[in-house]
Amino acid sequence: MKKMWLTILCMCAIFGYSDQSLGWELSGQKEIYLHNKLGEKIAVGYVEFKPVNQDISFDIHWNHAKMKDYFLSMREFKCLDGRDEIQCQVPYPYQSPKTITATNYAWLEHHMLFLFKAPKNFGANLWNGIYYELKATPTGLVGTPHAVDLVAIGAPPEKLDVPPYGKNERTPMPEGARWFTQMTIE
């Protein structure tokens, strides 16, 4: 079994990885789920993928019926209540290409930002940002939570076509640190 997986990894490295080779394509409508510590899978929206030349365009539709309205720090947020924390969707506030490739999901990740807060805390702390870094799997995309400071997008970036949260601007969160432990797109 170990030898088989090693062979598959070598083939992917030699011939290039493709989500299509695994039976899952970045096209059409795909559901967005948040998974909590209890193993529950909550449908929070969907993404519409469309091929455009070499790239793939995306359009996200959040299911606000699953979310509650919170007025935090003089602003309305759409949030999900968890046992220990509240997680709120943060719209990316600037124009962006809204395209990805089969191996680069940065703009999609930027349009799926969240923040977290304890239910007892008043207001929103923008340094409590969550960025779900996506990886391709045979059944879709799996996002693991990374910490980001949302204050960084409080003013427009110099270049609107460059995602502001690169690898150096985000930190992987310890496993189980957040109530919603992962995001999937299936």
C-alpha cells in the first residue's frame, strides 16, 4: 500500500497534478461546508466555477439563512454560532480578478474570509481573522484555518490584482483551535 501511494505521488510530481485526474473538476456549482468539532457539516453556500481561457472564474453565494445577523463594531456581519465561539463571514472589500487556476486558489480563499469571537465579547476584533487555505483532494477542496489580521485589508492594497494575504501574512492555527475546524468545497 505504501509503495502504491509513493508511485502515485511520483506520477503527480512528474506529470503535474490535475484536479480533473482525480475525478473532481473546478467547474459548475459546488457546495461550501464548514465542519465543526462535533463532526457536523454545515452547508453555508455554494461556489459557481466557470472555465475562462486558462483560468477559472468563481462566484460565491452565501446561504445567509444558515447565519445570524450580528452588529459588531458598528457593522453588520453574517455569523454562525458555535458552542464556544461565533464565526462571521467577512466580505473581501475590493475589486479582484475573481479567478483561480487548478493549482492557485488565492483569490477564492480571499473571498472566504471569516473572523471569530467569543460570545461574551462585545464587538469584533479584526486581528482574529480566519483564512481557509485550500488544498485539492479527490473529492473537492479542503480548507484549513490560518490566522490573519483583517486590519491589513482596512485600506485598499497598492495592487488590486495581487492577493494581500501571501504565505508570510498568515499562520496555520493549531488543530482544533477553532470551533469550525475546516471548510470543504464539494
